[in-house]
Amino acid sequence: LAKTTQPISMDSYEGQEVNITCSHNNIATNDYITWYQQFPSQGPRFIIQGYKTKVTNEVASLFIPADRKSSTLSLPRVSLSDTAVYYCLVGEGDNTDKLIFGTGTRLQVFP
Amino acid sequence: DSGVTQTPKHLITATGQRVTLRCSPRSGDLSVYWYQQSLDQGLQFLIQYYNGEERAKGNILERFSAQQFPDLHSELNLSSLELGDSALYFCASSVGPRGRGEKLFFGSGTQLSVL
């Protein structure tokens, strides 16, 4: 089964928009895509979830193309406190309930 | 505070020993998930329980076992510990059996150090 992959790291400056992409080409037809944020020595924290097209909440947007084989987390106007590791989470396939995290993207925001 | 409680927060032990990690899910959540995170590594899925029954299994070693009790708390047992078992172990909970389409709420983890 294909892994769920993300860029290892990204750098940004305060006030910029950051887009982090996750590749999940084995996503099940009934699966959702969820993104989590993790600070050092803390458990991951839910950011946003979607099934298709676009979802927006108070902290982020999630863009999912029609084939659903990838997704993009968009963080508007990042601040220093957004420095963290970001993970996407999908099911492993159609016949399993395993929830597999992506490889994670370490975002560093500079002043 | 996620509502998920993990104990202990830190555990230091020696190779060959056995330890038990405990997790209490959020009130009302029936599913418990265990993940392992080694230093600077991602989150590796170990196992999931729903209402006392094993629901999904990841790359969990045979030396590791888990269970979910009638009061819905879960324990992860790690035996014959090796240096490579040193990691942060996270527990998460959700309401339903499948996890898909749900939020997972994570505890703050148990840091295991095997010396």
C-alpha cells in the first residue's frame, strides 16, 4: 500500500499564507482527510477535516481535488505560534479501519 | 485539555523489563487508538479498540499487547523491552468505531525511556 507522503519541511515568514500538500493515492472511497498540528512533546491536535472540494474553518482551509488523491492544508497569515509539525490522516484503504498519519511537515515560521 | 488522560507521563526502565501504559478516553468516546512516536519520527499506528473489541491492528510487535476494559480505559503492555522501544506513546479516542470522519482527541503521551 502506498504511503501517505508530505514535504519534510517548509519555511515561512509571519503574515504569509502557507500551503502544505499531502499525497494519499490509496485513499478509500468513503474516507475523510483530516489534518492535525503537533507541538513538541504534545499530542496532535485537530485542525480541519474534509471529504471533497473545499472546507474552511476559523484557522485553516482544506482543498481536495476531484480525484481525492491529494489534499492541501492552507494556513492564512501564519504567526510564530504556527511553528509546528503538521500531519494529514487518512484510512489505509477500503478494507481496513487503520488510520495512518502522513510523514509530517515541519513548518518553521520566522519573524 | 483534550479530555484524554494518559499515565504515567514518564517511564524509565531497563531492557528486558515489562511496562504498562494506561489511557482513559474522553467521556462518551468508545474508541481508543494507540500510536508510537520515536524521536523525530512520525506517528506509527499500533492498534485500535472499540467498546472492548479490537478493531484494527497496525505494525504492533508481538512483544506488545493491549486491551480495552469494560469501563473503556485501555492499557498497552510492552514486554521484553529493547532500547529501540524508547518512544512517546500516544493514546487517542473518538466516539465511533471507524475513526473515519471523526476527530481523534489525543492525550499528552507517555514518554518511555529504556536504558
